[in-house]
Amino acid sequence: MTRTRQENLERLRANPGTVEPGQKIEVSPFRPEDAEGVARLYFAIYGENFPLDYVYDPEQIAAANAGPELHQFVARTSAGDVVGLTALFRVAPSPNIMESGGLMILPAYRGGTLTVRMTKASLATLPEELGLNAVFGQSVCDHLISQKLARHFSSPAYALEMEAMPPRPEGSTDGVGGRISLLDELRIYRDVPHTVYLPERFADFLAGLYAKHGLARSFGAAGPVSGRTRSGVTTMDGASLAKLLVDEPGADLGEAIDAFETGHPGRHAYHLQLPLAHPGVSAAVETARERGYFLGGLLPLWTGTDVLLLQKLASDPDFSLPLLLTDEAKELMDCIRSDWAGLPGR
């Protein structure tokens, strides 16, 4: 019988485990016997605050790793203690993209090469074995550590989600304060050439990204929208974020956006994902801008074909907060700031 979250937390409180520092470390794919150590690692790093229940339950951790949606890599000592974790997991609509993330290391084992070793192990052969087109990652922009890791593993930024995450807890010594922006990075293993319809407003920006990263696209002529909008919604309540993924923009897109926001009131950030493979995307962009949406960037192959990310915030974005490592990321934010400044009514 599956234990409840509270039962698992009570068990971990009673026996959190201790790990001696300075032990030799090996990195390899998750093994069922790692499950207890993984639960203890989450408890050591996040306390009782991680939003997903299964991470505190060894049985559920082992079951999740047995399926196709999660592939964890573990840093363990010779005694079998788990001191670090990273993973590939599914977040994109396309089954051919997985996210690299969830990296955590016990404080006593930070500061060396373990972060690079773990990430390298997870990316060495698994993406090819799984037949992935791309690996997605997100770097927080309140420090530069994760951006340096992305650069090391040739994962350039294609989009910048302004203020997509809540501030760090009060008293935290990490970061620079305020809500946290995210760089969306992709390492593309297999490109899928296809026709895209560049919105006139963003044509130079998008064509520049395609050329810079060697993505083969043909450019079609824009067309109208018609019929009804087909879309789906995902939410991240803890981040005050809601996302509308538009599969097909219709003549009622404005009404669909209004209904999306009404159905998810009071969010700090709203994201709109539009299909660049649809001839009506240019008209869809203008409809969205009338409602306050501005550029976020490009998500290559996100649904099997490319997606344009637009975003809207409850208050003016603070463009002074994101810390950006590369010139390309800084240029991306400049484009986003310029588009935001040109919104109707500003």
C-alpha cells in the first residue's frame, strides 16, 4: 500500500540519515537500491517543501524510474549513500524532447567537478539511445552557475521567460532577489526541417536564430486564421504561472485567450505558445499583442514543429534583474525588452 506524503515525511524526519564527507564518488544510472538515498537527498535539500509527493517515497521513486518518462542519474559513495542527482524527464508536448534538470548535490560534495560529471553522464549516450531530437534545459537568471553549465554542454538559449519563478525563500543567500527569470536552452541532436510562417513582426529575430544555430527551415507565406482555436492549458500554481499551448489558432483566438486568463485569474505570468508551422501565426501574434503579450522566444521542435513563445506579466518586468552570461542571451533580452516597450498602449 502506498504511503501518504505525511507518512513519508514522518519516516524521513525520524531517520534522515547521515553521509560522511570526503568519500569517493561514482556516477551511474539509477538503481532500485538507490531509491531510499534519493528520498533522503530530496529531504536534505528541500526539507518538506518539494511540491511533488513521490520524491519522498522510495517505492514511487523506483517505479517512476522503471517507466519511460524519467531517467535519473545518481552520484553515490562506495557505501551506497546518494549525494547527488540529475535526470532526463518529459515536459514538452513532443515525445522526442526531454528536459535535463533536477540537479542537486549535498553541500559537502559541492564545489568540485561533480556537477559536470553528472550532467556529462546523463547526456553521454541516453539522448541517442532514446532517439531524442533535442534536450531542453532551463537556467535560472539570478546567478550564472547553470548558464555556465549550459554553455559547457553546447545548449544555447532560444527564449527568456521573464519572472517565471517566485523569489527564493526569505533569508536565502542564493540569487539576487525578486522573481526569477529562466533561459530556455536546447541542445539539438536531430533537426527536423519543415516550413514555418514567420510573423512579420519577428521575422528578422527568428530568421537570425535559425541561421545562427544551423536549423534548416523554409519560409511560407502568411495566411488568415479561420474556424475555432484548438488549445490546451497547463499551470504551475506554486509559480503563479499559466500556459496556453495553441495547436491551431482560429478566428476566435482572442476569446480563447480571454477565457484562459479568466479561468486562471491573478497569475503573475501567462505564457502563450503559438505554432510557427501554421500560416495564421502572424495574425495570431497581433491578436495576442492587443492583449498585452510580448516576445519570449523560440522553442524549436517543441511540438514536433517549432513554437513561438509569447508572455504577459501582471506588472512591468524588471529587466535589471536577470544575470546573463553570454552576448547572445543579452541580445535576446534586448529584443524582448524592445518588443515589450512597443506594446499597444504603452
